[in-house]
Amino acid sequence: MSRKRDPSLPTPFEIRYAVRRAAELLPEAEKNSLLELLQNQDKVPPVKLLAFFQETPQGREWLQRALYLSGAEQARGYETLPGQPGEIPARSLWKCPRCGFTWRVLRTGRPVPPCPRDGSPLEPVVPKEQNHVG
């Protein structure tokens, strides 16, 4: 009998993506070791990748926000035109207005963390074809 996966939990792919994006929060030696390990990421359990952040509070906190939905993030959406907030769509791209850090939402409804560099809220990137008035 197979167990159903809790949809609120991150997938191994989402964990690997977040860990790769958070690598810059690590001291240089750990960052280099992590990047080496990520070259064989399919053979490395996600928990081993997350262990790199145990001694880095900033990285550990950011990963928590990037991977797990808090009560506020469960309600967070984006404002559609016109209308009410909607679920954050899969494959949407978000960008820091200050430094340009980008984050891709891999699955509908997953969290959008703040920028790991400066803590700014990320803003949705609107595809070019939606930027112009037709």
C-alpha cells in the first residue's frame, strides 16, 4: 500500500532547487563542498544537502521560508487583474527589485521566500507578452 504524499511538504526536487539557490548564504568552504555534492544531486538524499545549513542560521531560516508554508504564506497569493488574490501558479518567476535574485515557484501554491541577500519581498515577473496592451 503506497502512502500519499502531503502536498504541503516540499518534494526532493524542490529541496534541491532551494538548497542550490541558498548556497551563497554559506561560508566559502561549505559552499564549495555543497556545490560539489550537487553535481551528483540525484544520488544525494535531500536531508544531507539541508545539513550544510545547520550551522548557518540565516541559511537555515531562509530555507524554512522557501520550503514550508507558514500560516501567512498559505493565504498569500498574487493579485490577478481584476479580482481577488489567486494561488501562486507553478513555473512563475519572482525577482528581487533591489539585487535581481530570482526564484521560480515549481508547484502551484508553494511559498515565495524573501530575497536571501537583502530580505526584500520578491515581485512577480510578468512575461513580456503580457506587458504590452494588445
